[in-house]
Amino acid sequence: MNLPRFLRRKRLSWKILAIIALISTAIYVYMNYFNSKELRNPNVYTKERRKRFEDYQVSESSRKGPGENGEPVILEREEKALAASLFKKEAFNIIASDKISLQRSVKDVRDSKCKDIQYPKKLPSASVVIIFHNEAWSPLLRTAHSVVNRSPPEYLHEVILLDDFSDRPELGEKLNKYVDETWPDGVVRIVRTMERSGLIRARLAGAVAAKGDVLIFLDSHCEASAGWLEPLLGRINEDPTAMLCPEIDLIDKDTLQYGGTGSYSVGGFWWSLHFSWRPIPKHEKERRKSDVDPIRSPTMAGGLFAVDREFFFKIGAYDNGMEVWGGENLEISFRVWMCGGKLEFIPCSRVGHIFRASHPYTFPGNKDTHGLNSMRLAEVWMDEYKRLFYSHRRDLLGQDYGDISERKALREKLKCKNFKWYLDNVYPEKFIPDENVHAWGMVRNPSSNLCLDTLGKDEKMTFDVGLFSCQNGASASEVFSLSMENELRREEGCMAYNGKSGGHPHLVNCNGAANQKWKHDKNTGTIIHTESGLCLDREKVESGGYSMVITCVANKDSQKWAFEHYLDV
Ligand code: LR7
Ligand code: MN
């Protein structure tokens, strides 16, 4: 054979090994030192970052100044006046916020058991995406600092400040300079959209730019608190199909107090497709073994969540046809459950959020973006149950919600389960006003053509139930159901009565109590309050007044009622 001379020598195998070792070392050095930004889970961080992180933890307890330890800020008289004049623009107390250090300490409000949990040393890395449109300087940067200060650097791949086309001057060059000077190692970087994208497409842009294994989205007025990151990464490490929310603590919009009262609630929704908080249901309490276990939730509030990056894209990221604000939170919640994932709240991960009084930004074209976005989600995900959304939003019928064919194709491709499955399995306690009830619809007193009506009252409050001229299905405020438990109810509120004869029934949260039970006789038309034996009556009320409960009198016109629909007799 015609091999080169050196290969014919005796110690041939040693030489080959040496060459292989040399090449591997070169590749290793190259990957780590020249190309680290491109690695998926590099776990490469500088000693300086580690030291800065440790120093912050040590110094945190001794910090002094306004708002430290999450305390409320008390303003002087002139400052108060200034804050009040700026409240309209910012929808929170910007003066108080500006007085607080961008790196303030907050109370550790976690359950003490959280500190005993051991997480694996090697965890996926996180890209934290903070989207903003014209956010005020101090809350925006306090969000970024809180993330860097309280995330072990080995797990924090990067923080992306995703600017959705802001035009406040300080968010341009000044912000670039601040970020470069504060985080010279590049752990925080700014990405800007080229046009106003709305929060949904802004998050998409952030997700596309992110390189970490896990995406964590935050609003731009948050504060991540001690140990917030590991529980999220630990759980995704166990199950990459789990989409996770931290417990959201309240940062008071007036005093900036960090109120660590994370409510341990879960997310629900109203049929009008607004998000709601609700107590953890019994079946979920029973399923969990400890207070610090993940809590399964039917929906999320929307702004603060962690998800495996690949899984996020696999299940369809977001609907990029949604504009500005609203609806994306329920869309992603329904979708993650229906398409094979799960949604959980993580009690040991706590992040504060400033709940503002209104939206401190414009809605281009003055569109009802919540309404139109919700139409898109109802059409794609809710099957026949979209009827219940439209019964609240008849005004939307016939409006142009754009093209949803891609989203429908996505649902096909992923072979997602249907909405009934979601209701039955994920949210079995959700009341469906027109299914599995004795009767539903308008509750009409035929002789007056008056109907029971909430008169548009806020149903999270207690109020007397009214009467109004029957709107023949045009108004969701006249839809009541006679449930299988013999409640006269709305979505969450039940008609209760505890006064003496002649008092008004009122709507309160359904709780199964005896004073919330009614008996309806379809033939005589009576609705009798079971506990008191008195009858629902419309006597002496004008349109817009209240219904009453008084002594029953046989065959009395003002005590006759008919439901619009009867499902059983
Ligand atoms: O056009 C816009 N572009 C943006 O980048 C409009 C907004 N934004 C940014 C904005 O700067 C902010 O950082 O998007 C973020 C969310 O906007 P907010 O803070 O005005 O929303 P919100 O807190 O009132 O509303 C909640 O519901 C929204 C529905 O679309 C979003 O999902 C928000 O993220 C969500 N916030 C939370 O879930 C925080 C916890 C609230 C609770 C309960
Ligand atoms: Mn917000």
C-alpha cells in the first residue's frame, strides 16, 4: 500500500488520537468563546455577573430609601398635586415610582416551604421578554433590574426589552445608552418594532428574537421577587408542555406598595370573554398534595407567563391577526389545554404587577380590539359555545374580524380537542346558562311585559335585581337560568332573598345556601322562594324598578312568570 511514511510507523494510533484531541479542543474553545450567543443553552456567564448577583442578594436586606422592602411611598403635599395631575396620562402614581430606587428591595412573600424545594442544578435557560409601548421610565427599568438582580445568571440567557414603536423621547437614545452602560455584558438588549404592533405581535417579535430555551413574558411595570425564576424553569424542565404563570402580586398604583398577597386563585372567564379570578375549585384542591404544588388553571391573565420556546411555536404562538390589546390571553389558554398542553400557576414564583386604572396609550383607529380579537378566538376555538359570547356582544355580529383560515388550519393540524372537552375536563364548574338547566332566557311577567333585569349592574358586586321592559333577547342583562339546583341565576350570581315580606331579592355569588333556592311552577307561573315560602312579585313597580318578594296570592297576575325557554317540564 502506498500510505504516507509517518502512518506506516509503529505509534500510528497515538498520533491519530492526538489529532482528534486537538481538533475537539479547538471546536470547544470556538463554541464557548467566539460563538456563545448562538448556543441554545449555553449556561455561559461571566464571573462578574455571578458576583454582581450575589452582592445584590447580600445588600438587599440593608437597603434604605423610599419604597424599599416594598413599603408604600408617602408623598408631600406638592408632590401629591403633581402626581394627581399626571395620573390621567400614566394611570398610576408616576411621582411615587420615580422616587423609588430602580433596584429597590421587596419583601419575600413566599410560603416558607418554597425555600426547601431543591431544583436540579442544570436547568433550561430563560429569555425574559418585556414588551412595552410608551411605558414610563422608572417602572420599565425597575422591571428589567428586578429580573437581572433576582435571576441566577447561569439561568438567565438574556432580557429583551421589546419596544413596540414608542415615541416618548427618553425611550430612544437615552434608553440605548442606559442599557449599554448598565449592562455592558449585553444581558439586557433592546429590540424595536418598525410600526405599532400591539401587544400580541410585539410578544411574537420578542419570541422570534429570543434565543433561550424558555420564554418568559412580562408586562413593563412588574417586579420579579426573590427566587422567582427557578420554580418556573424547574417545572418546564419536568414537563415542557406546561405553560406557567407566576403568582401575581399587587403593586399598588397609588403608593407602589408591593403587596405580597398573591391570591392563590385560578383564572376563569366570563362568557363576554373577559378574564376573571376565581377561588381554586375543590377538585383541584384535592388533586394537589401540598400548598406549593402547581395549580392547574383554566385560563391565565395574559401578561406574565413562562413557556418552553419550542412548545410555544409548536402550538401556534399567537394569532398575529389580533390587534393592540385583549383576547390573546383566553385564546392561548383555551388553545394550550385543547391542543395537548396544560396551564399552571406556580405558587413559589412571585412577580408583582402595577394594576393601572386605564390604558395609558392610544388604540389606533379607535377600534374595539378586545371585541374583534375575541371574535377571532370565539370563531376558531369555541365551536357552538360562541353563541354565549355573541349573546353578550350582539353589537359585534356581522363585523369584520379578518381572515382566520390559518388559525383554523392550525387547529386541524394539531388535532386539538373541542371546546366541549375543555369545558367538561378543564373547567367543569363553569356554568353554561342554556345547558343542563330547567329553563333559561328572559323571565317575563306577561301582564306587564316586564322582565327580570340586572339593569347593567356590575355582577362582581351585590345588587338588587331589577325589572325592565322585555328586550326579546336583545339584552344579555335579561338572561337568567333556573338551574338544576333550583337557583335563579346568572353566570356567577344567584338571586338570594333574606328580608321580610316586601323586600327585594338581590344578586350575590352563588354558594348553594338555602336562601338562594326558588321553585317555579310552569303552569301557575309562580316563582316561590323556598326558604320563606313567599312569591316573586312585580307589584307597584315601574319599568326600571325592582322586583319584590311578598305573600303568595293564588292566580295573581303580578306573581306570574314565564321563562323564555323550558328544557324539561
Ligand atoms: O400596543 C401595545 N403594545 C404594547 O407593547 C399595547 C400594550 N403594550 C404593552 C404594554 O406596555 C404592557 O407592557 O403590553 C403590555 C400589556 O399592556 P397593559 O399593561 O396595558 O395590559 P393589562 O395589564 O391591563 O392587561 C392584561 O391583559 C392584557 C390582554 O391583552 C394582556 O395580556 C396583559 O399582558 C395583561 N396583564 C397581565 O396579565 C398582568 C396581570 C394582570 C392581572 C390580573
Ligand atoms: Mn399590565
